[in-house]
Amino acid sequence: MQIRHLEYHDAAEANHWWFAARRQIVLDLIARILNGTARDDIRLLDIGCGAGGMLNYLARWGTAVGVDSSAAAVELARRKTDSQVLQGSLPDGVPFADAAFDVITLLDVVEHVQEDVGALDRVARMLRPGGFAVLTVPAYRFLWSEHDVVNEHKRRYTRTELRRKLEAVGLVVRKISYYNMFLFPPIAMVRLLRRLGPQTARADEGRVPPVINAILRTVFASEAHLLNRTSLPFGISVIAVAERPAGRPDGGGNVDDA
């Protein structure tokens, strides 16, 4: 991640509508995975932790660890959290043993990795039997824009493609859905209309007025309740929960396969 974008993420991730709503949705899924129980022996890993904004939330459930490929990100994350934060990258440069974690989060990370199946295979090996990966990725190739270029994305995904790649590394998909559905129409329209003008590399960043920010956050975060019950048919992104199989064939956890 470029320093300019890292600094933006560091400043924005606490309150910006997109970061805050994504965090709320992910934490709701983790609460269901762990049945609302926090224990000292639960180990959680945030891969691509950036400036560390998720680590203090994950630490509420057990021992949280972060890893990022950027030395600057690691330094920022260490300033804002008591969790261990190390430098490393997928698929082969993550400094952890196999079967070390109960929950691994990869929030908009896999699209940055050239060898995405190799990265997912490494994640699967780092999970304990019965452990879960929670990941988000951007959706739909037709939404490719200068935002993806600036953020150094390699690809965008369909739900079917992500499911196939998770299953290819032996993970059992317990939940997979599009999300950010309610805001899909305006976001998609803006990105498609930009193609009609001069093509300049820029990310979807910038200051949002507080009232608009609060409205967007509420709309996006409201999807957490829907995701508890069903899968959404379209959205700006894809979210998935995948389990490393344990002894029993139906796995574990408390997340519906919808």
C-alpha cells in the first residue's frame, strides 16, 4: 500500500462510513462464530492489518495478532494497539506456524495478492481444525475502475469464483454473500459514468460531511441483520466465512450456510 493511502486509511478507519460499517458486519459474524464467548486461549489473526484498526476489536475475543507486508503499516499499528504486529506477506512470507489460529480475517486483502489460491491455501493451513477465515473482496470485474488501479488490485471477484477458490484449498464455505447491496446502485453508477470522462488514476477517497457519513454508515451496516438470515444477490463486495474442517463432517460454529 502506498504511504498516501496508508495515511488515509489510518485517519479514516475509525469513523469513515465504509470502514465502520464493514467492521460492524465482520465483528457480528465473528461473534456468531465464537458463540459470543471470549477466552484467553482463542487466537485471532488479522492479515493485511494495515494501520491496525481491527486489532483492538479482535482482542475482545482473545489474543489478537496482526501482520502486514508494509513496514510503515506495522509501525503505525504498533502505536495504536497492544497486540503483536509483525511484517509478512502471503502466500509464503507469513511468520506463523500451521494450525495456530482459531479465526483469521482478511479484509480486502486477497485481491492484492498475485497468487490468490496459494494465499488461501496458506490461510487454511494456519487455521486450527474447526477454525474459521472471514474475508472480504471487491465484487464484479465490470466495476473495475481507477480506484482498483490506485489500490493495486489484481482482480475483482464473483461470489461463485471466491467459493470455488476457497473450496479448492479444502475450506468449507459456511457463509458467502455479496454485501454493500443498498449502496450498489449509486456506487456502480458513479464508477461506470467516470469511464465516459478522462481516465485519471484516483481512489474513492475524500472527506464525507458528517451527516452524510452517518447516513451511509447506517445504511451499509444495516445489512448485518440481513446477512444473519440470508445471502444478498448483489453488492459492491463479497463476504465469506470458511471453515477448516474438524473431526465431524458438518464442522462447527454457528454461521448458516446461506
